[in-house]
Amino acid sequence: MKSIEVRKNFLKFFQKKIHKIIPSVPIVLKDDPSLFFVNAGMNPFKNYFLGNEKPPYTRIVDSQKCLRVTGKHNDIDDVGNDTYHHTMFEMLGNWSFGDYFKKEAISWAWELLTEKYKISEENLYVTFFNGEPNLNLPADEESYNYWREILNKNRIIPFGKKDNFWEMGFTGPCGPCSEIHIDLRNHKEKAKKPASKLINKGHPHVIEIWNLVFIEFFLKSDNSLYRLPDRHIDTGMGLERLCRILQKKSSNYETDLFLPLIRKIEKCIGKKYGEDKNIDISMQVLADHIRAVSFAISEGQNPSNTGVGYVIRRILRRALGFSFRFLDKKQAFIYKLVDTLSDEMGEIYPDIFRHKASIKKIVKEEENIFLKTINQGIIRMNHLIKEYKNKKEKLIDGVHIFELYDTYGFPLDFSRILARENDLKIDKDGFEKEMLKQKKRSKKGEYTEKFDWIVLLENSQKENCFLGYDQLEIETKIRKFRKMEDSSEKYFQIVFDQTPFYPEVNGQLGDTGWILNSNYEEKIHIFKTKKEENLIVHLVKNIPLHPLKFFKIRVDAIRRRKIEKNHTAIHLLHYALSEILGIGVRQKGSYIGPDRLRFDFSHSEKLSVSTIDFVEDSVNKMIQEKLTIEEKKEARREGGRCIRFGNSVELCSGTHVSNTEHIEYFKILSESSISSGIRRIEAITSIEVVRYLKNICKKYNVLLEVLNFPNDPIKKIKNLLDENKIFKSQLKNISGQKMNFLKKKLYSRFSKKFSKKVSKKERLEYLKLIVEKTDLNTDSVKKLALELRREIPSLIIILVCFHSKKKVVIFSAISDNLIHYRGMSASAIVQYLATNIRVKFGGKSFFAEAKVDNLEGLEEALRKAKLFINSMNYSFS
């Protein structure tokens, strides 16, 4: 049975059981701060389970795209190494929200597997929850009794909380679960050991295929439980595993979901699948990872250095590491797999087909960037392996592994593989400590503790409704609140019965404002508004003294109006870009605050000055046309808004001006590239434009004064530039002469050594060190360092450039033979200098530089740098 039929039969089966078929939501989550990706089939329905949103249907069936690469649910290390774990997979699920429960879920699951899919009953086993005394939870005898009506008791296996009690997180809805497992071993293996002894033991052929979760409790932060008023069903069955079973394959990768990709890889690399373990694992990794990366990019999430984009880049780089190491591919080719993926899945998921060209382009560029840096990482890693093989403790220091990761972009997985092949291990704890230090330096990775909600208003009919499109001040009551603590502050989240405060959503900053009691004696500042688990939460430092009373809550109207101007301007900008650049323009992100706006969009080329002017004029023209907002009320009732300003039409829940004339002015400040194929425009509106232009005029007047008020300032500046060009040329000649003199001086120190041919052994034995100070300009010093490293073998050079009293730059360069044979690095030297004196540094193995902010301690730092190099046990000439 083909995968397309497997998926279709699942959906149709539950459709006949009065379930509504709904499509998969995007794999990249936009509005859930707790998750980057959908990592389980229940994620889209989280708010239904929490009671924050009423489900449109009590019975639902779907096939949901999932990605498990972060946090608690992280399968990436297993992917490729076994036959059944994946980063991206499809979760088949049927759902009941306060409708049917255990009996129906169990009987229908059995009916589907044995009657519809014709899976032999003899191979199926089930598990159930056997209780947890510490939580006063009895065994799930109800599920056991239902299974006893179907199965022999020898195939109903009890397990504890770890395996058979499902929890959404540290707090939230939870409940016992019953898993269905299958034994895919041959008769000989089955005779040796019963499957009941192998369940949940990681056996590759005794695997879980379906989890039936019975949500009936709520877990509080103190680990206590209480029963929910409604009971729910949440089931999940991996499509990939089910296809393996129905297609009678020994691995998920042999099914029609992956085999076409593996055949394409075979064609690209000229090697066969099934002949070598390392090649097989690598092909499996590539086939899996290109699916995850392609689906993410098709939804507008490109690889990058932060957040979600960083995770996508990490997945792709793991694939590239396997390709480089085991498939011996030194050129980009993984991007070619996108064509095959589009052919196989484009009909079911049209975005893959629609954006195929841009996915290929982005993947190819990422491959080329990675391949440029990976060689240096391998050289450095081989040096570390050689060093640690001679040590008693076969554990490579985590500091070194992190340097590889941070400086060379060398994947942690790759370091682990290379170490393992040489009977070494990597210090993962040390690596994690260095990673934590980096997160602290960038002020990221803060942990927030959430306390339990204190509910003041039960069964509210208004359901936290938003009234802020039409009102900025209302009277309301507190529905519930909770305390929050993180590393920097303590605060509270408040949910009101109804609110005019717009939360931070889709780039628009959330409202700020005040809570006022009836006598205006108490005024509490609401410093942020967010949307969390479909609730509008208001962040405050203190809770009102009498929280059960009615309050007035008032939005900061001036700030809101500024945000509305910028949000409407974003719509006009998007429309103008689409009209001028073409329909390929897609929004990739935005920032909408009171001060400015930022719009990220897909476009492959830099916008010319004339194009930017044209876009700006087009937006200002729409502002001057005084276009009135038009809104479809039906869309608002359905949870969205269809907003029209003239020909600009978008679905948007944000807040806007009633007429474009309120925007007044629009000015583009900059246009730039933020990643491959993604451009960014930053702009301002209204009073900010006036301030900006006044500042420009002020600077212009200062410039005129500096130029002594010439009749033609532009001509005057051109003349000055021409004169400056002549002076620069003269200075360049003088600097060139000084550089050649210094070069001869330094070169003469080793002239005797170069009078004869130097053997490879001597190149390694006679390491040469130069530490010199100079007042040459930085360009000349940089050129000198690069020339010397090429001309003098076995050279380490440190040049200190005193270009001015306030500007000191240190350059370090190393000859190629020291890099290749010794694994030495210029960046390691300037990094060592940074530990002894405050510098900003960067560079590569052959050349690096450091900018010195404070000269105090420079001499001592250079002395220690010499000792650091000497300590490597080299002989110096």
C-alpha cells in the first residue's frame, strides 16, 4: 500500500466515525513562545486541552507535520543510526474534545489496524499505565479491561509513569496512555525471546506504532493533580512507521516516503545503498534532513544564526557533515534532492512544489558556505585527535570542541563521530558549559518559572475577548493571574475577562497602559501584552490590592496610534513592493513598533536607489489618496480580518488607522540583505519622518559651516575628495617604501635559514617567531603579515600596529605548513591574547586580528603570548 493510500485510508476511516478532516498546520510555529516547531500532533490543539479556546468540532482527524530536534522531544542523534526515528515526520491522529473516551478509542484503533490495514493480530501488543503511588494514581484498569475483551492478557503489558503517563509539560493537561506495539521479527527470533520482554527496550524490530492518550487530569506546578471537567482523546501514529509495516520493509527508509530520495542520492554520488554501513547511515541522514529543511524553507523559515533559523541550519549542517565525511562529496549536491522531494510530496503539500526553486537556491548556498569552512575544522580536529591519543584520559576537552563549533562552524555531531572513530570521547559537559557562557554573554537562554494560575472568575462567558479595535478603555474584572520569575525580574501575568489591549502578534508590539481602580487611587502600569496559549496576558509588576473588584484598563493611546500608522504603512509597503518587483515578493518577517517599522521580504537582488525611491513614492501616493479602511466583518467573527486600503488587501488581525491620511509621511531609511534571498527595509512614518528630516537639515547646515558656506557645496566636496585622493596616493607610496624597509629588516633575521633548501622535517623542526611593533598604517601591516607568511616557512608572526595613540591593532599570521602539519591557528593566538588583555578579535587559522581598547597590560600580554607559543615544545631558530 502506497503512503498516499495509507494516509488517505486513515483519514477516511475516522471520517466515517463522524470526525472532521482538517489540514496540517505549518511545521514552524509563529505564536507559541514555548516551542519553535510543531513536535507532536497535539500542538495545534493545545488551547482546546487547556480550556482557553473552544474547539470548532468535538471530533477531529488529521495528518500533522512534526519536527523533533529541540528540547524534551529531540530525536536528531538517533536519525540515520536506526531505522525508525526522524526529524520531520507525519503524525496521524484522531481527537475527541469532551466527546468519546477510552472504549471507542481502543476499539477503533484495533479495528483500523486489523481490519482496514490487515495487520496480523499475532504481532500486536499493547501497554497500559500500572499506577503511581506517589501521585495517588491507581492503575488504568478501565483501559486494561477494554483490551482484555480484544487481546490475550499475555499481550497486555503494564508500565509505569515514564512510559505510560503523558504530560504536556511541567504543568497542564495530562493522563494515562495506552501504546500499541508491533513485533516485526522473524519466526526464529520470536522463538528465542517473547516480544513482551523487548517492548520499550529500543529493539529496532519491536516498535511502538500508535499511542492512545486519555487526557483526564491537570498537573500543577507542585506535582499535584486534579481531574478535568471534560475528558479528551489524543492519539498519534507515525505515518513513516505505519508505511514500513504495511509495505513489509525492514526500515522506514525502504518505504516509498524515503526510497526515491535515496535512489537520487545514489545517482549523485555513484555509490549503492545497502553495501556499507557508514554510507547507508549517511544516505538516511540526507534523505531525512532534506525533508525537514525543505518544509521549513517552504514555510518561509530560512537557515540563519539565531532562533528557528539556527535549528534549520544545524539540521542541514549535520547532513553536510555526513556527506563530506562518508560520501566523500566536496561539492554541493544535496540541493538536487529537492526536485525529487517535490515530485513525491508536492501534490499533498503544494508549498514544496511552489517554492522549489527558492528552496534549491537557499540549500545550495548553505552547502557552499559550509564546505568553505569545514576543511579548517577537520585539520584542527585531527590535530586534537593526535594530541589526545597520547594522553591517559581519552576525553577531548570541551573548550576545544566548542572552539571548533564556534570559530569554524564545525558540527558537534561531526566532532563526536571523528572522536569515536579514533577511540576517543568528547567532553560534552565542558562543551555545554562554554555554550552556556556564550548564551549569558548574549543575554539569551534565560529560564522563566511559571507558577500556577490563581483563578478568580470561573466559567467566564466572554472568554478573554478583545475589544481593542473599537475601544481603548473599558471596565472589566480579573479572570486569573499568576506569578512569574526569571533570572532578571519578578512579575505577574493577568488575564482579564475582556480587554482592549492588543497582544504582541506577527511583528506588532503589544500594547502598554494602566490598570485603574474605581477611585483612581491605584494606578498599575501594564508594561507588555502578549498572547500565550491563546490568552491575552498583561504583564505587571504588582497585582491590585483588591483583585476581585471591577477595574478600568486603559491603553496608552498615543503609543497605539503610532503603532497603527506603522502597521498600515507595512501593508502599503508590501503592496508597493509586489507591484514593482513582482508577485515573487513574500513577507518573511516584520517589526511594528511606535518608533519605526521593519519589513523582511523574499527578493534575490539588492534594490537600486531609483527603485527604493519609486517604492517610497508609491507608498506616499497611497497615503495622499486618503484611502479608508475596509474590513470584512465575517472574517473578524472567524478569528481573522480581511483588511483593504484601496488595492492593498491582506488577512491581518493587527490594528490599523481608519484612513491612510493619518500616516502623514513615509520614509525608507535603509534596504539591506539579512540572508540569502531575503531583503530588509527599515522605515519611519508621521512625526518620526519630520524629526529625521530636521536632523538631516541640521547636519547639512553644520556641513556648510565647515565648508565655509560655498556657493556650490557639492562641487566643493568633489574638489576636496579629488585632493584627498592625490594625498592618499602619495601616502601609499611612502607607506609602501616603509613597509619594504621593515620587510627586509624582518626577512634578514632568517636569511641564513633560507640559503639552502628546507626539508619537510626541518620546516616542522625550525619554527620561527616574529613579534614586532610598527607605526605603519593597518593596510600596510596586514599586507606585510600576509606576504611574510607566504614567503617564510614555519613562521608565526605577531605585528602590533600603533596607527594612532587611540587605535592599536594586532595582526597574527601563520605559515601554511604549520597549519597543515601542526594544526596551529592564528585565531587561537589572538584568542589567547584576549584572555590577558581586553581586545575584540576575529579571524581564521592563517590570519587573525585584534583591536586593542586599552593599552594597559599590552607588553605583558605579548610576553605571555611568546611563552604560550614556546610552551608548544617547538624548537625556535
